[in-house]
Amino acid sequence: MGSGRFFGFVVGGTHPAALAADWLVSAWDQNSGLRRVTPAHSAVEDVTSAWLLDLLGLPGESAVGFVTGGTMANFTGLAAGRDAVLRKAGWDVAQRGLTGGPRVRVIVGAERHDTVDLALRYLGLGSPEQVPVDDQGRLRADALQSALDEGGDEPTIVVLQAGNVHSGAFDPFTEAITAAHAHGAWVHVDGAFGLWAAASPSYRHLVLGCEAADSWATDAHKTLNVPYDTGLAIVRDAAALRASMGMHGAYLIHDELGEPFDKVPELSRRGRAFPVWAVLRSLGRSGVAELVDRLCHHASTFAASLDEIEGVTVLNDVVFTQVCATFGTDQRTEEVVRRMLEDGTAWMTGSTWRDQSILRISVSNWSTNENDVERSLDAVRKAVVGL
């Protein structure tokens, strides 16, 4: 997975600065949940949080929780949203639980990521209500508006997406968030890899309006290329996040500034802010933008070159780092996937999108270069010979 020719899932490699910092985190072996016990990490977490909010164009008053990954980032943001909409409806879920309380309605696009559903299960909210999407997997704002109009005054959460796992497409944030807030809904954005578009002047338009949401989830081990165990849960209302995640214990040393564990599901946690700080400090604002631009450039190169191969069709509009290609029939496509995995030059996996078998290419590794792209394309050309 650390190879520059691994495109099988949306996972980055490990930037050297982040890796070095992560080694130190393991060597120090600190539980960074309490501010006064690990003051150095708390200071770095404060600085890194401010950098992230600025880089991603999110409200400066937001709280940032350093969690295990994208799934728990979604869980954390949705937990804050669940409790907030129930509290607004007069129900204290922390004291009374969910039984007997108002139903929380959750509206999602038909092509949201499966980890959203998983987080909703963890939260006791059941299966979400799906609204239609367009041909690129973007939630349709008109369909969301209709669903909201039909729902009355029920406590509601709307989940939007920054980066469809197949097409890389982004939901229409301005229209969707305006409609959701007009109905009093909490808006959560799953931006596991796509939220980083905000760091690039060339791709920032993809997340236009996203900053008006109430919570966001992303995963630093994807586009930012930080080691695993580093997701980011961001919530505009810091008090709402503390109300959902915070805990008290007589033996704990509490600081008036609040505790890192008040923003995450775990009390015990490694020093996750150090690797994120290290890669941001190493790359700087322009370096992160260049990283995003480079990944997107490689994806565009893949798409343009695949389109030149006879019998190959790129199905998605390549707006970010995802490419989906079909080779005429499902049988041919699946055979290409099999041959690619057998060859081993590059790792690309199959999937199903728009009722077709596809070869999916996810460009996420900081170390991928032009030679990696060309070698991978040569492997694809070899795989189609004789089909």
C-alpha cells in the first residue's frame, strides 16, 4: 500500500515527515487525552487544529477531534448532530437515551459512503432515508428539498459528501445546506478524502459552500498522507461536541481550557496531532496545495490515456482523484482487473458503479510520479491484449 503504484483503495502513503513524527509518538508512548498530563501534545494539537481550520476554510471557532479514522470521524460528527437536534426538540439523550424519544430523521444521497450507514448504526439511528443522485453520484438538491418539505418538524440530520468514492464528485453544498438549515436540520459533511480540495486554489471551487455545514469528517491518512490512526472530526459548535463526547472522573486532572478527550470517543489515545503537525509544517500551505494538484493531475493523465485505448471508456467526469473505467462488457472488465492483480505492476481493484463492473483507480499517494503512472498504464495496455 505504500507504493506509488497502489491505486486500489483511497489510501495514501506516509509522508517522511509524518512517519518520523509517528515513530516519536510510539517511542514517547503518551496517552494524550489530558491537557495537563501531556502539555506538549496539547499545545501542538491546538496549533494543528487552527492550521487545519484555516487550510480547509472552515469556521475558526470549530472544535477539532483527532480520532482513529474516517469512520470514527463520521461517528463523532453525527453523534454531536444527533444530540443537538434531539436537545433542540426537548429531549436530553445523554440522560434519557433514545428509547421513547423523538425519531431522528437522517437524509443521505443514494451514493454516500457505507461508513456513514455504519456510524448511524453505532448511534442507534438505523438506516437513513436516501434521496436520488445524478449520473456522477451527486445528491440532487431538488430531491433533498422535496424530502425536507415532506418531513415536517422532525429532528433531522442531512449528510452530504465531499468526494464520491467512485466518481470523486462533490455534492451541491450551497443549495443543499441552505435548504437543510431552512428546515432546522444539522448538516454533516463526509469529506474523507475530498475535503482536502479546499487546500488547493485550483480545486477549492469543489467545496464551495461546504463551510456553512455544522460538522465535517476527513481522514488525514488519505489525501494528506499521514500514517494510519489519524482521522479528523470537526464540529462548528464546540459545546455540542463536548456535550456528546466529554466525560468526567474524580481521578482525572481537568483543565479549564478543556481536554482533548472531550472531542473524541476514546479516553486513551496516542498523540495523533504530532504527525499531522509534522506534515503540515513540512509542506506548508503551498506544499499541501501542490500535493492535491499533483494527485489530481495524475488522475487526469490516467483518464486521458485510458480513453485512447480501444474499447475502454472512462465513465466519470474526473474532477478530483478518482477514475472509473469499463472495458466494454462486465466480463472483459473483470478479466482486466484479474490480469492487473496477477501482473502486480500496479494495484487497481474492481468495483461496481452505475450497474457496471469497473476498474477503479484512486490516486492518493504522495510518492506517485509520472513514471509510476506510465508503468501502470502500460500494465493496463498489456492486460487488454487478446481480450
